[in-house]
Amino acid sequence: MGALAFGALLSVFFAHGNEQATGIMFPSIFLIAWVAPICRAEYAQGFVIGTSGGVPPSIVGSVLVLIALVIYRHIRTPLLRLAQKFIGGARRA
């Protein structure tokens, strides 16, 4: 539901020419990928439907899902493990 609302808002702001809002919303997807697993199919489908469907939103949504997957699984997870080791080592000393 959140991805649907996000895609709909992004589409509305883009259609009305509000470049400032779309300029803030689009990169925020990558920040959301740090804390939520938005690389799931449900989120991608909600985003595509929210942006009025079609081929271009599907392509953009697929690329965003791949980038979110890399961020969530291959960048975030090792950083959390490293932080956990660092914090765990500080508690033992």
C-alpha cells in the first residue's frame, strides 16, 4: 500500500511539474532501501500501478528493485554485521 501511494504521489507531482518534490522523492527510494526490503515484488507492483502502469514505469521499477536489492542485501547487511562486531567488541573490553 505504501509503494502504491508513493508511486501515485510521484506521478502526481511529476504531472504537475513540481520538480522539487520529485527531486526529493525519487532519491529517497534508496534511503528507504536501507531500512525496508523494498526489493520485493509487491512493492515493485505497487510502484508501477501507482505510476499509472505501462512499460516505462515497469522498466524504471525493475531497475529500482535491482538497486534496492543490492543496497539491502549486499551493502546494508555487511555494514550491520561490521557495526555489530564493533559494538560487541567495545562491550567486552
